[in-house]
Amino acid sequence: MHSNWAGLQKDLLGQVLLRLVSSEDYVRFSVVSKSWFCLAKENQRQHISRCSQPPKLLITDEENSWKLYDIMNDKVLNMHLRVPNRRFCGSSKGWLIFMDEMFALNLVNPFSVKLRKNKRADATIIRLPSVTGKKEWITKCDYYVFKASLSADPISDPENSVLTVIYGEYDRLAFIRPSSKDKRWTYVDKRWGTIEEVVYSRGIIYAVDNRSKLFSYNINSFSKLELAPDLPWDGFSKRYLALDSNKKELWMVKRYIKYIKDKPDFKRRETIKFKIFKINLDEHEWTEKETLGDVALFVGDNSSVAVVATDFPGCRSDCIYFTHDYDAIESRLEPYGPNDCGVYDITSRRVLKPYAEDVEKLLKLTSGRPPIWSDRRRCRTLQRRWSFAVAGSVRQERVEEYVEARAYGGTTAARQESFVVAGVWA
């Protein structure tokens, strides 16, 4: 007697959906039958808002060609993303951010491409007005914006989308609404300088400077506050801001770095440890956290991402995944390539090297374009119409390629073929 999986009650299937966390499992659910697909599509927005996904590492070894590395499963995904040959000053809400020679900010979504008659269209690009810049920065415009961060996806949630940048030689703040509400940038108090990181929450931009002083700026009332004073200097460090996985706590992550001069005119960078602090808004002070519990953090040139590690096989709890990002001391990647990548285990206080040997070689081939975490926010799969059919035998690994492609939006052989698998839609 065969079970009628396609005919399961909607409320029962809804309970199954609530327990799915990863995008891959969500897509696998959607390809079981037409009724399962329709239910998955109805609940897609809720799934995206509820479940933060571990980002993939965007790496490259060819001009204008980037690949995604899935560190959880230790494999390079079979997809090639064609995005500009630039240094990205941000990766946020599924968008990559870069500056051009006219000091204009550009948002590119490498996953929102379509196949039309076997030809691939260009990735979605949003072009924003220019930031105030000086001519001497034109040749090094890739670094004029130190970091950029989005509050929300400008396509799916335009009303709440704000782009904040740290720009110029003094690392000041500016913001704009990409949904075209703003025709020009708003520049925050120029007395605020040497900003290292920003995060946005409920209409407020939080910013931390190179001495760990925390500020807040309300984009509606234009009010500015100092929320926490400096911390004593305890070694050279970079700072990141992150919201916890429930978006209730604001953390500052300090990354301690040393520079080793083992070649003439070049310093090799090495991360030695991390410290995490939680802001106490009542006392206006930072409190050090000894553990992240079952949370994993991803930091770098991207907007920091916190996920519940126990929801994802292969993801390490109480760890910080870090990439070789930009710093003002030694920005060159040659001759080692982006070597300062790894995982910091907070419990053991050790830096781990989790990358496979072939990925290490791939990272070393990168020239001028450091790797960056990319968090895929939407499954393009569920945007497509249902096309039900029954196919012949298809190998399981081809099905997995199909699921990967639909979950992350890249181009693979599976996408280019019009096959369906016993109810898998195309």
C-alpha cells in the first residue's frame, strides 16, 4: 500500500514547514508535489524572516568569475556568478555593494539572473547617487567606501531599506534610501570619524569607532546619542557590530590582529583572537561575553551574520567564522593572497583552519578581490510557476545539483536543462 504524501492535510504540512530551517530542505519540500509547492510558496516570506542561513563564501580565480564555497559541507558549488571585477565594500541582505570611478554606489544581486532562450541576462543592479569624493581617490575608488550595509532588501522590502556607508579618509557616515525616496546622500555629523562598523535596527543606525565608542543616529528625528564610552586599549584590533540571532542584543566583536614582516615591504596579517561584548543600554557600558552559546558568527567585509549553529549540520557552535577583509594597515593581498581566514573557537580560544587544501589554493589565487561572505536571502525557485511532469530515471546527484541551483540562484547544468523528477517542477 502506497502512502499518499501529496494528499497530506495542509495544517500537518504547515507544521513540517515550521521545522525546516535550511534553504535546501525548504526547496526539497517544495518539489515533492504541486500541493507542497503551493504551500511552500505561501509561507516563503515567513520562512525567510524566521530563519537566518549561514552565508556562503564568495571566492574567485578568474577575471569577472566568482564561485560560492559552502564551508558547512566543504565544497565549491557548481555555479559561476558573473559580477564586477571589483573589491566589494559590502555584502548585505543578498546584495553585493561596490563603488565605481564616479564615486557612485552600486548594488548587484548576483543571484537574480534569468535564463532566456539559453542566454543569461545581466544580474540585477541598482545604481545610486555619488558620494562626495576627491579626485585623488579616483584611482583607488574601490577603497573610498570602507564598508556598506543594508537594513533590508531594496526589492522585497523597499520601505524599510536603508544603505549606510563608512566613507572617505576619515571614515565618516552617510546613508540613503535605495527605493528612490532620497535623491542624495545624508551625511551624519562629521565630528564622528574613524567609524569601523555600523548596524541598523528599527530606524536607528548604531556605529562603533576605532576606540570602541558606540553612537546611535535616528534617521527620522536626526537625533544623535553617545551610548558607550571608549574601552582601554589592549592591542591592535578591528571591530564589528552584530545583532544576535533573535535581533534582541547588540554585540561588538573585537578581532585582534598582528602583522608579521617576513618579506621586504610586505606584512603578513594574522588573526590571533576575538573578544565579544554586549551593550548594556541602561548602564551605557560594554559587558564582555564569555560565550556565544549555540550561535555562530560570520564577520568580514560583509554585514555580520549570526545563526543558530545547531540548526545546521557542519556549523560550529560558539565560533566566529572570519575572512581576510580590508584594513588600513596592510591592504595588499600579494604575495600570499587572502591568508587571514579561519574559524575562532571561543571555548578553546584557538584559531582553526577549516578550509580544504584545494580551497586554500583557490583563495591564494585571488588578486585584489578578497573573499566575502554572501547571504542568500530568497529562493528564486519558489518564484517560478509549477510545471508538473513525470520523468524517467535521473541520478540522485543531478537532483542535488538542481536543489542547490534553485536554493542559491546560480547557473548550473541542472538549471540549463529542462528536466523534472517525478513531480519536480522546472
